[in-house]
Amino acid sequence: MIMSSEQDAYNQIVTCLKGLETQTVEIEILPSALCPPGPPQVIQDEQAVGIPKALLIPAFKHALRVLALGQPHNPGTVMTREQRLNATMVVLLVAPEHLTAANIRKRNLLALYESASNTSQTNGIGIRPEFQEFTRALQVELNLLDSLFTSPLHKHAKSPTLWSHRRWLITKFLLNTPGPPRASEATHTTGQSSTVSPSLSKPSDLQQNQVRLLSNEFDIVSRAALQHPRNYPAFDHLRRLVTHLMTSTTSDTMLSSEFKDALCTICEKTHKLALQNLDDTSIWAFWQYISNVTVSHDPGGSADQNVTFAVKDTLETALRLRWRGEAIWGCLRSALASGEIVGICEDERRHGHRILKGWLVQCNLEGEGEGQDSVVTRDLEELSSIVGRAVKWIDLHWESDI
């Protein structure tokens, strides 16, 4: 009876998720208090799926048994590719760090890719079935990861294993090919152009794919950052992707204007995201990195002015809100003292330094006019201490432009 109920729960979850595998969905684990009366059932509302926890746990146990039966030490068990993939999907839904499940999905894609690579892409009539199968499997894999990263789940948005798996997919199959379209682009592409080809297309097509891929990855990472604050694995994934694209380019002339525009757009969006999450060190650290990349590949362009304005805006925001969090002040100290952000010249850094010193003087005057027990006075004293330490740190680590 227990085995039957576990298998029923497993089948119910698999049937629901498999029916939505061609799109990104929002998955939420529901506690018993939020479930309707009666036996637990998967709740679906268009692209939103609610899975009762009472249903997920027995399904997870059954999925683990399925994976165990499919391992090499059980040679007598015949298991189809679909059965293994269904089991790994349920396992990763509960345990995102399950490395075996992620590796099984990798081996599946590698087998399909090898099969597609051993044949020509077309057969005179249309796209060969091997290419269609690989394209579909790769798109399903990306959709699953998109769903796990952007859903309100407990650990998935910060899972190093899942982000590593996604980075492997991108570097192995997408960076050097035109690649399959994302779900949002499906209405703008034909079946011919959505095929993943092991051979390279024109360089212009390749860079257009990289621009589209980079923009899409930033959207996914930013949504994952909202699910879990201080999402270092997500921004590390994006940093590694940008670094890979930069190192694979031999010279600035190889970068298209669209690619440089994409970097500028990501830099601006990251700064806006950081201002909305002032205490999130992961976002501020990535903004420093992407600012350097943007300016270094477009010296003397509009990126210099944009980054300089962003630093001024950050400084003014921190002082206006009397923000005492370390994340934003750590970013400002590095930007003003060492010129860690390339686009800020020494004159602008000195100007920011003077603003901080001037604010300290004004803060001391305002503090003297307030009552000793005033909340405003205590906030000013605490912020004055933070700004004072920042000024001393800047004075100690100041580096002049060469």
C-alpha cells in the first residue's frame, strides 16, 4: 500500500510537469494548511503549479528507488531514457544538490548530441529527427532550470550544482552555435532557425546568439536574486559567462556594437537592481565587475559617463537615506579609493571624497542641534561613524591615476 501511494504521488507530479515542459513554470511547495481538503493533489493554474508537501515526499522516495534501479550495479533492470529523466526531475525538485541526478541528465544530452553530430543536419526533405530530438531535449532542460531558479523554492535559486549544470549546458552546446530560441522567442523563429547545429554559422549569427544568450541569462539571474538575497552562485555563474565571452574574443574589434550595447544595458540594470537591494553584497560586487568590463571594452564611450553618474547616484542615495549597510559602503570605498571601477577618473574620485568629508562636517552640526535622546541623533551618530571610517579607509588606500 505504501509503495502504491508513493508511486501514485510520483506519477501525478511527473504527469503535471511533463505536460508543461515546453515552457517556464512557477513551482511552489504547499504546506498542508494551504491545501484544499481531501487527498493531496497537484494544483495547476496555467503556468503556476502547486505541489503539496505531503505529495512531494513520497514521490521523492519513489524517484530515489527508480534511480537506484537504473544504476550500473543493477544490470538486470531495463529502464528507458524517459524513466530516468522523470526520476531525476522529481529528485532535483527536492534535492537540488543531487549530483547523480544532474549527471544523468548530462549523459542524456551528450548521447543525443553525439547522435545528432554523426549525421548531416538535413536529409533533403527537412531537419533530421536526430537534430529535432536533441533541440527539443536541450530546450526542455533549459526550461526546467529556468523554472527551478525563478520559482519560490527553498534552495534551488542558490544551488551551486544547478548553476554549474546550467553553465555546462551553455558552454557545451550554446556558445558556439546559433542555439535554440528561448520560449519567449518561439513566435519569432521558424523550425529551421531553432535547430541546434554542431557546426558554426556565420560570425554575425554567432555574436547575435551570444548577445541574446547573455541578455537571457541576466534576466534569469536577476529573477533568482529576488528569490534568494545574496545569491552569490547565481552572479558567479553570470560573471563566469561574461568572462568566458571576453576571453574567447581576441580583440575589441571582434565585439559587435550589439554586444557592447548589451553589456551597457546589463550594467545599467544591475545598478538599478542594486539600488533596490541596498544590502545585497552579491549584486554590488557584480556591478563593480560588469562596470569594469563595460568600460574596458568601450573606452572613452558613453559607458564612462554612465558609470561615473551611477557612482555619484549611489553616493547620494546612501547619504540621503542615511544607509548604514556595509554592502553599499564597501562598494563606494573601493570605487573612490583605488579606482577599482575603471570609468571613474581621479578628479571624480576626489570630488566624491570631498562630498563625504563635507557631509561629516554637516552631520556634526546637525547632531549638535538635536536632543541627546533623539532617534535621529542616534542614526546620525551611527552613520557618521560609518562615513568617518570610510573616509579614513579611502585616505589610507588612495591610489592616484598613472
